[in-house]
Amino acid sequence: MSSAANGPESGANPGVRRVVVDADRAGQRIDNFLVGQLKGVPRALIYRLLRTGQVRINGKRAKPDVKLEGGEEIRIPPVRVDAADASGTPPAALMARLDAAVVFEDERLLALNKPTGVASHGGSGISFGVIETLRALRPNQSLELVHRLDRDTSGLLVIAKKRSALSQLQALLREDDGGLEKRYLALLLGRLPDGVLTVDAPLHVGLRQGGERHVQVHADGKASISHFRVLERRGGHSYCEVRIETGRTHQIRAHARHIGHAIAGDDKYGDETINRRLRDKAGLRRLFLHAASLEFSLDDGARPYLLNAPLPPELGEVLNRLSG
């Protein structure tokens, strides 16, 4: 645990805390560190504190994405109790839904089959994501997101219960040699060629008017590699397994559009006319993209993991209707 160095300041800034970062927090982003320090405070408020320079690392303004090294002194400003409590607690239905979605747990990790429509974390007008809800369910546990899934994507989401597991998994995510293998299931519009189709195309994240993120292939983007393999043909479309070597924002969705076979039900990168047809014919009312499995090893290969999340029933029903 991080420890307070000097306690609250006196004088003009009552309530200001100065906290020394423990060595086992090395590699953690300052925003995630603050989430643990300011229990119950909405993430949007934490970002506002960072943007306005109220959080300092060794006396300097902290940027939201800076990673801690351990040993730094963090200045944490006072936060009004009513602001911290403004978001209340997650709805009971959401807590029950996510509690039932857990598909694996041991002493270090927790994995759940995230439902579509639920964000990985709060922010941008979303009060409660997976991590905030799980923390409300398990207030005495230290829980950190290992990675994220798009709000509209269902499937495996891994939460670290110990800092050592989080550090190992984040290191695997940075590797380019397949340290963590991610496989998805997706329905792509039209007929993809048989075999494996590899898309090696850099992706750039841009902003549309209103601040909405939009990703497209661009020479100035980050290296991104996806492998599409057709499993079955359904109703003139391609049910595929997708393996990704990189984990860029909207990677599979943007790559699918780039090759001319957008993901079924994608209202951002897809085909509105075909999506409407699939909704009427097969009942598809969501993005047909599901994180199906994760394979990795901790402790230098001594502890292997193979985690699986079954395809949601509503997507299975879409496939059945398309085969009829």
C-alpha cells in the first residue's frame, strides 16, 4: 500500500495529501493510481483534477498517462465528499449481471464474460463500467483492469487481483512475439476467401466532430496485425475466428472495413443497409464481435492459462437463423 508522507497540509490548502508511491506500483498509470487513492470518486473527476494541474508528481504537473516508477511523492488535492458520492453505487441489476458473468478466478486473476453494452470502465458520461462495479461488489479486494474491450464487444475481460500479476500481464501485452494470444469470433459481411487472410495495416485514431473516436488505416498510424480465418459460411456472410497480434483501438473493426468486409452489426464502420437486413432477418441488434479466448503464461512460463468465454446466446441464435 502507498503511504502518506506528511499527511494533510495546513494553512491555505487543508485536505491536501502527499502520498509516497510504493515500489510495487512501478508501471502503473497515475490515473489508475488515483482511482485507488480516491475511492468512490468518478473517473471523470479524477481526469479533471489531472487536466487542471491539481495533481503533482514530485512537484510537477502530472499528465493522465504518465507511468509511475515507485518512490515518487504525489500531491493529491482535496475532493469534496458530495462530489465523490455523486455517482452513488452501481445498480443492483448490473452488479448481479457482472457477478454472474465471472468465468474464471484464482488467487491472482479474475476473468469474466463481459456483456455487450457494458464499458470496461466509467468515463465519458458512463458512471459505472466493469471495474467500478466489481470494486463495489468486492470492496476489500484490490482490482485492476489488465486490458480493455470496446463497450459493444462482448467476451473475456481479465482483472488482476495482485499487482505482480498485473505487471506480468502488462509486460506480455507489450510483447510483439505472441506473449498473450487473443482470439475473437466475428461475423463479417460478404464472402472472405478461404484460408487465413492477414491484414498488416497501420491504424490511426482520429476524432470526429463532437469528440467521437474514429480509427482508419493510415501510413502515420501504429503497426497493427490481424489474422482472419473463415470457420463457416452463414447466409452469404463469413463467420470467422480472428487472431490479433496487436491491440489497437477498434483494430478488428477498422481492419474488417479496410478489406471490404465490415463486421455485422457495426454501426460505426459497417454497412447500414446490410445491418438493417440482418436485424430484420436474423434478429442481430448488436455488434457481432466476441472475445472468445486468451492464452498466456505467468511466472516465466511456469503457470499457463487458457481462458474461454462462450459465444452469447443472442449471437448463436443469429447464426442459427442465417443457416435456416
